[in-house]
Amino acid sequence: MASELKTLIAGILDANASMAMICVTHDGRDAEILANRLWYLDGSPAQLQWDDAIGEPSLISDLLGKLRDSEGVDLV
């Protein structure tokens, strides 16, 4: 079901290039499929640690790993 939802969302975004959408996920693979910009929040209360456009979606998981390691976030 999650795969179908990601496919549906990606299709909507492709068909409406000027549309903005915020997806919240803890899974880098989801972000690789859907994101063109990444906001990374961490801390308590959460604060913005990263905000940048994503040129290569395939690099998101690697970037998230580096951000999590540098901030001491436990990988689940």
C-alpha cells in the first residue's frame, strides 16, 4: 500500500510541476523517490539542521546518514 501511495504522489507531482508539497518521512528511500528539496530537523525541540535543494535524489540516503551521524541521532 505504501508503494502505491508513493507512486500516486510521484505521478501527481510530475503532472503538476509548480505544485508544492511537504512530505514528512523517517525513511531516506521515500525521500529519494519524492523529494527535490530536503529539510532535516533534529533535537528537542526540533530545529532545522539542513535545508537545500537535492540535485541527485540517489544521494539522499548517504546525506541523511552523514547528518544523523554528525548529530548523534540513533538510526532505526
